[in-house]
Amino acid sequence: MSGLTEQTELRLPGSDEWIVAGDEAFIAAHDTLMEALIELVEPYRADVVVADSPPFSSGPLSRTPMADDERIAAWNRQITSWGTRWPSVDTLGWTALLADLETAGTIRPDGVHLDHDKHTVVGERPAAELLRVVTGPGA
């Protein structure tokens, strides 16, 4: 699961340039890392599942550059592209799951982290979705 770190400004080793999700250098660096991960797990015939990144619902972090809608959208587009590019990569729709779980009110009091008292309830839905993703349709 990815999160805040993919929405922050970062510098790649050996570079003085700050980049963010959606920048060519950012995309290339993360694609290279994903390709290395796929190669690492390929001998074990393992798939890689990456959860998309939801918007920050509220709280102090929702007013930072990390919460920029375009950064989050760019990161999610990159995650989606991996599933298209590599058959062994699947996407877990964390954004949709959280939106569904939050219809009755927020479960992220600070806009990012899950409410400690709701971890068990929250965990049941993503666990079921993850099982569906890794076992495939009709399994």
C-alpha cells in the first residue's frame, strides 16, 4: 500500500531536482522499482497487488501539498498503468473501499490514518477484496 510518501516532493539519488507524481522522472523511477519487484517475485510465481491512494478526507494533512488532487490522481494513474503493463500486477481499490466505508462518517479522524477502534471492521472489507484480487474472477 502506498500513501503519503508518493505524494511528497522527492529527489532521486544523484539528482538535485525535486519531482512529484506525474513528472517523467518520477514515473520512470517508480516504473523501474516496480519492474525490479516483479523480477524479484517472478520465480515464486507471485503477483504484486498495489492499493490505490485515496484523497485526504480532512485534518491538517489535507491542507498540505501532499493532498493535492492532481498528485494523488497522477500516482493512481501510474498504479493503474502497472496493471495494464504487467499481467502479474493487480490493483486493490482502496479508494473505493474507504469511500464506501465512510458513507456513515469518517473512519480517518485525521484524514489519513484509520481510527484505532475501527481497525477490525475496516480490515474485513479490504481483506475480502484482496482475496478476490489474488484468487481471480470465478475462483
